Amino acid sequence: MKNKKINFQDFGALIALILLVVVIGIFSPEFRTPSNFLSLLRQSSINGLIAFGMTCVILTGGIDLSVGSVLALTTALCAGFISNGMPVGVAMILSLILGTAFGAISGFMVTKGRLQPFIATLITMTVFRGLTLIYMNGKPISNLGSSSLLKFVGKGSVLGIPFPVILFIVVFIVFMFVLEKTTFGRRVYATGSNAQAAKLAGVNINKTKLITYAISGCMAALSGLILLSRLGSAQPTLGDGYELDAIASVALGGTSMNGGRGRIWGTFVGVLIIAVLNNGLNILGVSSYYQDVVKGIVILIAVLSDRKR
Amino acid sequence: MQIEMRGIDKSFGSNAVLKNAGFLLDHGEIHALMGENGAGKSTLMKILTGVYTRDAGTVIVDGQEVCYQNPQEAEKAGIVFIHQELNVLFDLTVEENMFLGKEIKKAFGVCDKKAMRQEVEKILDKLGVKIDPAQRMSELSVGQQQMIEIAKALMVDAKVIIMDEPTAALTQSETDVLFEVVKSLKAKGVSIVYISHRMEEIFYLCDRITILRDGSYIGTKKIADTDMNDVVKMMIGREIGERYPVRDVKIGDVVLEVKGLTCPGVFKDVNFQVHAGEVLGVSGLMGAGRTEIMQAIFGNMSHVTGSLYLNGQEIKNKSPQAAMANGLGFITEDRKVEGLMLEESIMKNISLANLGKISKAGVLNKQEEKELVQKGIEEVHIKCTGPQHECNNLSGGNQQKVVFAKWIHTNPKVLILDEPTRGVDIGAKKEIYNIINDLAAQGVAIIMVSSELPEVLGMSDRIMVVREGVVRGCLAKEKANQENIMILATGGDLDEK
Ligand SMILES: Nc1ncnc2c1ncn2[C@@H]1O[C@H](COP(=O)(O)OP(=O)(O)OP(=O)(O)O)[C@@H](O)[C@H]1O
Ligand SMILES: [Mg+2]
């Protein structure tokens, strides 16, 4: 019997990451500079925050396709508020609250509405995107003034470390704590592992699921704030397809799509793999057409190596 | 067919499960295989039928050494295994399940539905069960599913049938039917390996008995030459004394009162009370609605009317969570579907019902968790490698003990036990009975649903009999006996003398 559940499987993704870094590093001196690593981490924070929320949802046996649209809608609203003169800090907090609420709508449809998570979030994904386009009338919002707070979120740094990276790591630690050390974390795993047994042990599985969707929405909004700050404007197509990168990161990290099994640090590694691929292939000058194919193959290999236990 | 297994060893990783195990099965006999939970009975049979490969030892079938690579090979040779853990596809119909992989076909691979329907009906008839072949498996009770598994084995022209705790989910009358079938098979020269923890059954049905302890062969006895005490001693290496420990508890006030509980089409106007320190046994046939009544009390059924009173105060159990907050606990009947997270460790399973207790402000205290789990494992003697042992890899009886351990520290005022000792060995049963008695002594009101009549009779202060969703009567301990219960359960009336 394996008492300690540390085996190759747990490290599959990590090994893949190290291999990727080494191989790309050998071919490209530009890739292996510290400043590139920092910018790589900063790029990964956008997908990373979303992927952490996604992990919670997937652990309960669900999925959240709406994250990209939630991101677009919250950034649009936030930009709208700011351009209408709302204080930047207030607008940002409001945006996080709205993201949480949008996520909760998906969660509500899944739990009370008894829709399959895929369908429920497909609906919210479409509707939120539509609302974004309606709100922005199809045009970007870019008159955001010159708030230093807004600039700091995406472009600032503390002790040389970009603020998005700090955010990424802090959120990672918080999620790790919540999932491993709190009763809520246990309930998340239990809901995905055997919902019926969890219910009979006194777990409110609907509440647990609803909260994970709300978290996912909040993370999408947070990620949107970084993007808004970096781009200096909100775009109606922002975040399009982000759900796919997030789901891929979760899968790469070894979390079971059926729920109940998985680790947040696996997702962390998965996020880095996606980022290294994006960044490395760009630096190596691989055409973007090929990039997607390579990404697909790497995901396939990682997930396959994950299967043998 | 004659089978000899000799010197079988088997390890899973570093866990040596079988060490020099074996037995000899004669032509046309019913051979009991006994041993504590985790002794290796199921594993030995899985090795015989090619589910697992052995590390060492020989298997000789009719004078020839064999090594089946998979269950299909064994089945071809005439050895059929009815597994302890049901292998059913819940979304398929009864018919489809029974013919899975051996559909009767017409030309071009088209299934001959008519022929299959006839065949199914013939076999179900023989077993005396009334189940619609077109029903989905998920709609059947565990007991009915078990009967389908047995029916499946009868379809194959078997020379040896291995039954791994076939009666664990059956009630008395289904068990009786099964025994008739087993006897007629024996008369036809079929050999049966019969694994069970129910002593009465073994002594009633079997010819010889082989005992395993800790994965090793201990001995084989003719039933005529041995008795229960002897067998128990061989199984656990010591005597256990009284099987149903006496309880000296003063029965207190009414704790839970159920009034007019009704769920249309399932049960009707259920009224009863349980007192502090009392064990109320609930008996009835399979499908009588006992489990549903308990699920309703625990807030896990919809469309239920009626009222519940706890210590005289009306309570509403809208969900299991509310029921727990009101001081109820519920050990479910089906450990696989409702009781356990099979892919998780013992630790995570036990702590799930105790999360509030081992945490502060939502943050788990790992130390307290470890202590609680360790205590649970020790109290009910779960045979495992430690708290991290995955429940999937526990023997059936030990899985049941995990479910038990999960609930005993939730400090319930009322504890509902639905088949609490299903598949549990005789030594562990007594430990569970002792725990039940301890809880009763602390003033917990206990409701125990059980299909094992000796257990209900041995443990209960009163016995409530349910038939087709209606409470037929409550028998006081002095008036209760096997006969009275069966009369009520099958619809008869007790003439008042
Ligand atoms: N696949 C497996 N991996 C690891 N350990 C296993 C596996 N299957 C069984 N075991 C261990 O082997 C031991 C024997 O299990 P087995 O199921 O044969 O017991 P059993 O005699 O049938 O018990 P029960 O009466 O409870 O059904 C148990 O301790 C169990 O934990
Ligand atoms: Mg067994």
C-alpha cells in the first residue's frame, strides 16, 4: 500500500514543465533571461487566477465555460464606471462583487435550476458576452483617465516583482489553504467524490457548488482588472476563449474532470506549462498556426501520462 | 467439478493479503468459506476466477493444473462468481444487464429480444421474484439487484458457483427462496462455494466449512462435526461469548416521535416513538419501505407529509443537514452509493460527518482530525494499513465499519442504523453491538433497521414490523419471535390470546 501518495503521477506535470523550460532554454538564450521569466509569470497570472477558480468548480464535478464572458462584462462595466467618474478603487471592488454575482448566477442555474454545468455555463457565457456587446455598443471604452491605482494593478511592481505576479502567488497560497485546510475545501472534494454520500453526511452540496461558481466568477473579474490596467481600455471581445486555457491548465495539473480528485498546485504547474509554451514558442518564432497544434499535443501527452496509475 | 487450491500467496504492494491459503471443493457439495473481514475470502475467490493473478501456489481443477487469465476463461470452464460488490450497470435494464455480452442474436447480429425476454422471465420465475425485465437497474432495491446477479449466474450452465455474501442484502423470505435454488443446484451436481458471515445460514445450508484467518488456511470441518463456538474460535482465535451482549439500560423518555408520516405511493401514516436508551428494531420484507421511512425522517426524501417531534418539540428535517443539526445521525444501507467516498482515504471519510467538530472557524485542526480518525479505526477495529488507506481497497466488512466510525462521534440524540452490520464478521458485529449498547447507555435513542432476524431479535427492545409502507405492529421484546415477525411482515394477523 502506498501510504504516502507521492508517486510519479503527481509529478508528471512538474517534470513536463521542467523539460519544457530546459529544452526551450537550450534553443533560445532570450528565453532564459530573468526578465523574460518575470514577464512570463506576469502573463501567466491572467490565466492562473481564472484557472484557480476553475479548479474549485471542476473539483465539485462541474465546469465553468462562462469565465471569459464574465471577464469581458466585468471589465466593460468597470471601465464604464470609471469613465463616468466613479472612483477607481470603488469601481474595481464593485467589479469583483459583480463578477462574484455573475458566477453565482451560473451556480444558481446548476443547483436550483438543475441544469448540467456545461449547459448552464454555456448559456451564461453566451448571454454575458451579448450583454457586454450591448453595453459597449460594440466599441471599446478607453477614456479611463490616469489613475495610478489602475496602472499599478497591471503594471506596477513591488521590490522588482510585478504586482500581478504577487497577486497570482498570494491567491495560489490562499486557495491551497482553503482547499487543503478548511472544512469548505473538504466539502468541495466530497461533493465531487460522491455527492449522495456527502449530502447524507450533512454537506449542503448545492451551497458548496454555488460558492465555487461564485469564486470562479470573482477570479475572472480579478483577472479582468489586471487586463484592463495593462491594456488601458476595455474591449468587447476581451477574454474570448480564456475558458479553454483555464480548463487545459486544470487538466494538465491532474485534476479529474469528474471531480473529487486534484490539487491546486497541479493547476499552478499547468498554468506555467501553458505560459511557457505561449512565451517560448513565440520567442522561437514558431508561427501561431503551429503553436496551437503544439499546445494540443503537449496537453495530450501530459494528460495521457496522467492516466496510468 | 473438483477444485483444489493450495499454498496461495498474494500481496498488494507490501500488503500480504494471502499467505498459504487454500481449500478443497468437492463435487456436488456446498462449501462454506469463513473468516473475519479482510481474512482474504473474496481475494482467494478472485484468484480462482482469474480476476487477480496469484504470486504463488497451485490451482487444480479436476486433476488439471489451471491458471485462468480472466473471469471469462473461468466462466467458460464452468466457474461462475457472484461478487460481493454488485457489478451492475445502473442505466441498463434488468434484461440488458443479464444478457450483457451474451445477447441472443438472430441473423446480422440483431438481438432476439423475444427469446431473451422469455429466458429472463423463466429464470426470474424460478427465483420467485417479481421484477419487470424492462425496468432500469437503478430503480431496483439493493436486494433486488442482488437477486438479478444471482439470476445472471443461473443463466450460465455452471458447474461451480461462488456466492460471495449473497444474502447480505436479502431478507428472510428471499433468502429462503435462494436456499431452495441452491439446494436444487446441489442435487444436480453443481458445487457451491458459499461465503457468508451469517452463522445460522452456514449451519443450515452447508456441508463443509473452511476457515481462513489473516490470509492463511486454518482448517476444514464437516458441519456435522462442529458447532458455532468452534468455528468462531477458529476464525478469530478466541471465544466471543454471548453473540448479542446484554444491555442494562434504563429506558427513558420519548426522544423522537413520528406522527402521520406519509409519502404517497411509498409509505402511509407511519407513527412511532423511540425512547432514550432504547433500541427500536425495524423489520420487514425487502421493499417494504423501511429504508424510505428512515430517509424521510432524515430529510432526504421529497413530498413527505407528517410531523416529527424531538423531546416534545416539533422539528423540521428539510435536508440531511437540518436533520444533523437537530441531532439525528444516519448510517445508510448502501455503503457504496450513499455511505462512502470510495476513492478517498478512511480519514477523509470519517471526518466528513465530523467537520464541525474538528475545525475552528472553518479551519481544520489536523491534529484533532488524526486523533478522531485513529480513535474511530481502533474502536471498530478497521483492518487497514492506516488512516490513509483508500476505501476501495478495504474488504467489504471493513468498509461498513468505516461508515460506522463516521457517525459514532457526531453525538446524535437519535441514531438511525440501516442494516448496520451488513457484511460484517461475527467478531466485529459484536463490537458494533457493544458500541450500540454504549450509545444506548448514554441515552441515545436508536432505530435499527435490519433484515437479519436473529440480530433484530437479539438487539431490540421493541420491534416494529413494516409491510408495504404500513406499520403492521410493534412487538415488545417478550412477544417477539421469528414467527410473529414473519406473520406480520407477510400480511397475516397475530390473534390476540
Ligand atoms: N485491490 C486491493 N489493493 C490492496 N489491498 C486489497 C485489495 N483488495 C483487497 N485488499 C486487502 O486484502 C485484504 C483481504 O480482502 P478480502 O476482500 O479478500 O477480504 P474478505 O475476507 O473477503 O473480507 P469481507 O468479509 O469483509 O468481505 C483486506 O485487508 C483488503 O484491505
Ligand atoms: Mg469479501
